[in-house]
Amino acid sequence: MKVLSVASEVVPLVKTGGLADVAGALPAALAGHGVEMRTLMPGYPAVMKALGKKTRVKAYADLFGGKAAIVRAKAAGLDLYVVDAPHLYDRDGGIYGQADGTDWPDNWARFAALGRAAADLAAGADEKFRPDIVHAHDWQAALAPAYLHHSETAVPTVVTVHNLAFQGRFGAEVFSQLGLPPAALAVDGIEYYGGIGFLKAGLQYAGAITTVSPTYAREIRTPEFGMGLDGLLNARADRLHGILNGIDTDVWDPAGDRHLASRYSARSLKDRKGNRLAVEKRFGLDADDDPIICVVSRLTWQKGMDILAAEFDAIIAAGAKLAILGSGDQALEGALLAAAARHEGRAGVVIGYDEALSHLLQGGSDAILIPSRFEPCGLTQLYGLRYGCVPLVARTGGLADTVIDANDAALSAGVATGLQFAPDRGDAMTDAVRRMVALYRAKAAWKAIQKQGMKADVSWLRSAGQYAALYRALMAGEGRT
């Protein structure tokens, strides 16, 4: 079975979030299920630089404003198709926006080109690989099902929603430049509240819709989490599936992680001490036996960082130390830096993205705090489980699906892997921290929770099987649009 994965970012070539991790991991995870997956992505400068030998499979005299091509190549162990369109992708700044934080004004064209290229590959642009399935990730790839629906190419499609909050909404004035028929600008097409919606189009036309956790699949059918799309998602509920993300357990392996000061396993948890000392030094924390809680996150409202800032003093008073790594909203960055300054030796903040430091925090902290208001899946709690860094998570989305709360029943049964608390409530979060501190001081109970978490299967094995089964169902004719 041949599957074309379409994504705007792919690890290790380019990354802004969890989407890249998933797009980078799926090809290898699915290979064991008889799936040959190739990945289509934009030709950003970093991507073009990483490519080996390139083979042109399709040329465009004008792809949304300039000459372009689809090239086939290999990079970082991945079989890739890349949209080589310098007028769309060869620019300084971020992959979605400019240095000042604003979106590129032509994002509609940049990612319509990605969807157009996906449809052309599905139609046979490369005679050496004609996909049986097109799997589009998030709004940036979600026009692919629309282009296919309005063509003569009968290839089933899947759209995966990694975060419904990001939808790709643009003014209706760009519709005439997309190359779709007039009939597509309709309520049951690409039209969305008087404009156009890329993600809405994908949800409308896809043969199957997946989200990255079962709980999130239920949540987005409600007005609270549906972001204006709950009506459509309820209408297509028979096509909606929640499949948990996994992680690359070779990259995230405390026994072989080159980013750690001291490597360890579930049998040698005492060796985490070297990492703890490194965390204390990096974040200026007191060298005592109080538990270290880390936060590795975008510093945004969605991630509950304003709640953390409001409860900062109470968390320190509960007997914990805080080590925070992340960047995002400048006001939240400032609030957390100011809070840490009030608690010298008890808290430290590093603003920015640092992959190596994120590994060290998982290996040296006692717990990881994730107070998200909503969380489609989340990956940092999976890293925490793998590393014996006990997750403290809001009870939402994939966080609720992957962490077993250390209540009395779970502790008695020996199945607890972390602590959960009600989302969007600072008092509930701080109560969970107090519970965590008490458990940490009961050393035997704490070690049992760590070891149980490290036993959890956080790999792609089960989830890859679910994707493969979904692909086969689509090929059998279930879910064609």
C-alpha cells in the first residue's frame, strides 16, 4: 500500500511543533504494517539544503505566481517530494510568518501550492509512485482533498487535525486564484463564514478525519472545543477517529540519550541524580532534596501559562522548585521571569527553544507540569513517562488519555503513572502539586509511579496499526467522498 503524507513541517528537517514529530515518525512506524509512505513538503531553504540528489517529476510554468517543480529526493532517512518554489518558500523568517511574528500575507498561496502538488502526485505525476491514499496534516495540507474531490482522480484521503485552533482562514477574494470550480465556494465546500477555510475544506471533503487522541476527538464535537467547526464534525462523526500520537523511542531513550549528563533506565533510577545536578546548575536552583517540576512548553494561553504565572508563588510554597523552558507570548515570558526573580534558588526560567535542554529537563526533573486548557494529544507527557519524569497534567485531550491519575484506587492497584487535575483552574493545579510533593516524599510510592510510567507503551506501534487499518478500510471503499 502506497501513502502520500502531506505536511508543512517534518522532523528533523524543520519543526515548530508536534506536527513535525508526527510527520517525521510515521513513515518508519508504518513500514512494519506494509505501508510505503512518502512525504510531500514545501521547499524551505533548510529543506532544499538538506536534499541529496534531486529528480524533477513535474514542472509548473506558473504555480501561484512563479515557476516551480516537484522534486523527488532523500534526506534524513526520509523519502521526500518537495515543492521547489523559491517565490513561495525561499525567504528569511519563519515557515509560517515574518520575523515580527505576523503571518506571511501569501500563506494562502504557499499552502494551496502544497495541496495542488499533492493532488498532482495522486494523479500520477511520478510514474514510480502513485499513492493509494493521500494523508494530509492540518490546514496547511487540507486543500489536497478539495483539489482531488474536484478532479477525476479517485484517491481516498485522510485529514489529521493536530490542533483545531489553527484553521487557515482567508478572505473570499483569493478563491478565484485557487483553481477550484465555482461550485466549491459553497457551504458544503470551501466557503467558511463568508471567506474560505482550508481546514474546513479538508474536513468537508476527506474520506476520513483523524485527531491525535480519542478524548480530543470527542471534545471537538462540542461548542467549547469545536472552534466553530463542531457542527461539521458532528455531521461527519462517522468519519472521525481519535488515534493517539506516539514518540520516537530511539530518540527519546534515557538509556542512550546523548543529551543527558547521566544515562539510566528503570532499573537504575539512582543514576538520574547526575541530570538533576545539571538541571539545578543550569537553572540556578538550590541543591536540596525538594522536588523539581519542569515546564517545557510554548508560553501561551492555550498551554495555561497564565495560570502557572498566577499560581507561581503557591507552587513554590507547596515545597517544589520550578525549571521552565519555553517561549511565546511576551507578556507571559515577562510574568514568569518576574516570578522566578522573586524566588531565587527556587525557580529558574530559560526563554527559547533548546532541544538538548528539553531532554535534560526530562532526565533530571522529578515531574513535568502541563496545565493546558486544551491539548489535542501532547508529547511532553509521553517523554516524561519514558524518562521517569512524572506528568502532572490537566484532564483534557490526549493528556487525559495517556496519564493514569495517582488516586487511591490506582495507587493500590499499582497502575498510577502521574497526576491529573481539572483544566483551567489554578487551585486544582496547585492541589495536584501538593499531592505530588507528598507522594515524592513517600519514596517507595514515588519510585513505583516512575517505574509504572516507564513501562507504558508510548511508541508508535499500536497507533501505526490503527492508521494502517484505516487506510485499508478506505481502499476497500469505506469513506470515499
